[in-house]
Amino acid sequence: MKDVTLVLQDGTKFKGKSFGYEKPVAGEVVFNTAMMGYPESLTDPSYAGQLMTLTFPLVGNYGVPPFSIGQDGIATFMESDRIYASAIIVSDYSEKYSHWNACESLADWLKREKVPGITGIDTRQLTKVLREQGVMMGKILFDDMQEQPEELDYSRINWVERVSCKDVIRYNEGAGKKVVLVDCGVKNNIIRCLAGRGVEVVRVPWNYDYTAMSFDGLFLANGPGDPDMCADAVDILKKQMSQSRKPICGICMGNQLLAKAGGATIYKLKYGHRSHNQPVREVGTNRCYVTSQNHGYAVDAATLGNDWRELFVNMNDGSNEGIRHISNPWFSSQFHPEACSGPVDTEFMFDRFIETL
């Protein structure tokens, strides 16, 4: 294992060892407090451009599942076609793994997909720095290499454009109702949850004009980066909303795009919500749910138009976790009801959407 140094934007340094692919890399340093699910998180396109720190100390002990494709054409155990996180940072990497479904180690997978992984980092201290100072840019440097990583400004890149599909893709073709899925960086389990409820899913690029298509409902997917970079998607959504009352549902980035189309503004959270245990209350009820989340931006609910209301609120910091229209079947969640990996307490959101079609 080669010696590496994680250097944060403010000059803070952490020493560690490399266990993944050996190349310098730069990105936004974020932390995730989930206890498991690194195969799903690494392949979540919402982590594009980020150096993902896992706060759970032991990582890698259950290996990596095979990249198999199901009859539906979707990867069985992964959330996309490849690793999208720029790197993974852990406290203690387990070289030996044991799991009935594992086919290789985390290190071998990272090396095969050319993604750095570093261990031996004091992730507790690193997380404290990020909580106090906020997420910041950082870079992983190899002590025996002169090579520097490509400099990037996370906030100035349209990450959605980088991860969205380029062509229209159909799933469950010929099924009853038809749902257009706007791919901003969609997780596979969102497609599974829709197709598994008996609808045809038409996956389109993030800036595709679907307004003239024949469909029964519109679904806005998750994705990475700043939603303010997605003006084209918001303009198309506004056009759709002005000419039709067809049901609309959104998740994560989809919640923010729907809110922007409804007149709201977006702001960046200090260190985001990335975990499996975010408590969320449904507005107007005493129901509180445990949710899986991965986002760095949030909707400013105070800026919502008069026809919109909050649907869910985060019980930790009071930030918005979903919105709804007062008369049209348009609603969304900031959290992930498909939660792969994570709790599935809120999967009923898909049922609510299907019922409106």
C-alpha cells in the first residue's frame, strides 16, 4: 500500500494508505454515515465528482457482488453501469471479505474501474472538520508521485449532463400505463420500483423535450450537483405543467427541479444529508419515517409559490424534504423512497404515484 495524503481546500492534511487504483484525484469531499451499502453508494451517479468518506470504521468486509444483468436489462446489484464516485475514503479497509454473494474484493473492484481508495484516515476527525467548516474541495496525492490531479470547481460543472443517458431507453415496453423518466442520474432501483408496478418506463435524457410525447405520468429522477445548472430541464418541466395536469413525481434532484418550476429557490447545505437514518415527518401528520438520503442542496420552502405546500420536513434541521401542489397530482420527496441500500419505509411514494396515473 502506497503512502497518500488527503489535502483539503483549507490546507488540512490527512495521511493514509492506498488500497485502490493509484492515481491522484480531486473532488468535493463529503461524508456518508451509513453503516453499509458501499457498492450501491459508489455506483450512485449522485456521487459523481465527489470523494466519498464513509464514517463507519470497517469497510470492505463483505466484498463486492457480481455485475450481473437481470431480465429487465438492469444491473442486479448495482445502481448504475459503473462507479461514479471519484474516490472512497475509509478508516479501516478489510482486505479479507466473506459474503455469499461476493465475487471480488472492494480493492480489486476499485482497481478494475480505476478509482482510488484510501484507508488509515482518521475519518472521525475528517468528518468533524467537514461538519464545522462545511464540505470543501480536496485532493488525494501519492507521496511518491509528482503528478497533480486535474483541478476542478465542483459548483461550476453540470454534473447532470455528464451522468444522464444520451438516448431514449425503454423498460417494460408494452405494459399498461406509460411513465416518462427524466434521467438526471437515475438509480437503478427507481427504475425497478416503477417497472415492478406494471408500468412502461421511457427513460429520457435530462434536457429531452418530452412534452409532445404520449404518456400517463412524469417522473423526475435523482442526480448530482447544483440544480441551478439544469435550466433546460426546468424550462421543459414548466412547459409540461402549463399544458397538462398529468401526474408528476420527483426524487432528490427531482424534488428540487419541481420546486424550481414552482417558483422556489435552492440553497446549498453546509455538509448535506448522506446517510440511511434521516428522520422525516410528513407535514400535517405525526408520522415520522427513517429515510435514506444523498444530497448537498435543498429547497427553500419559504420561496414556494402560493399553489405549493411542503409535503415532508427533516426533523434534524427543519430543511425541506418534499413538496406537493394543492390541486394537481404533482408531488416529490427529497429523500430516496427506493432506498437501495437503506430503509424502505417510504416506498409507498411509488404507490401514491401509480395510483394517480
